[in-house]
Amino acid sequence: MATLIIPFDTTQDHFTFTAELDSANYGFEFKFNARDERWYFDFFDASNNLLLGSIPAMIGWPCFKQFSWNPAFPPGILYFMDQSGQDLEPGRFELGNDAAGNQNRVQLIYEEAASA
């Protein structure tokens, strides 16, 4: 299958969006915590039921690996990638896309199950 970059606009410090992962829709709610200087996200199923909350945006860490046994979670691998190669966590304006649609330094990546 494919490795996908999940596009989203991080010009706001709190936002939601949906994405299709392995033919199923999932919801994301991202929040920037100024005190921690870190992005966190909540993850929802298609019915808007919370599956997992307050997940830190950490470079290279497979977000749902410990839940691979649970069919409520997508079967592929979801992780954040630093495109600069420095493996630095994303700051306030370094995640997703900017207002013009240009990619910021850190992207959310999904490897579909067949390619994972």
C-alpha cells in the first residue's frame, strides 16, 4: 500500500480534523500546550468516541503500537517525522502545514497496514 502524509493546518493552537486511515475515518483534536511547549492530540473513531487522549507529538514514536491488538485502532503505523533529519520535537509553528499550505518541519505520517 502506501505511506501517507496527513495534511493539516496548524496556524491555530487548537483544531480538529478527520483523516481516512486504511479505509476508515478517524478524528484528531490537536492542542498546543504553551507551558510544556508541546503539541498533544486526542484520537477518535468515526462515531466521535475518544479512543486515546493527550498523546504527545513525539518524533519517530509509533503512536498506537501498544494498541495493535485493538480493532478500534487503525492497523497501520502512525508517527511524527522531522523532515529536517534532526529528530527534534515540533514547536508551536513547526507541525503540519502553514496557512499557505506549505509543509512545516514535522509531519504526521501514516503507513498503511499492507506496507507496515
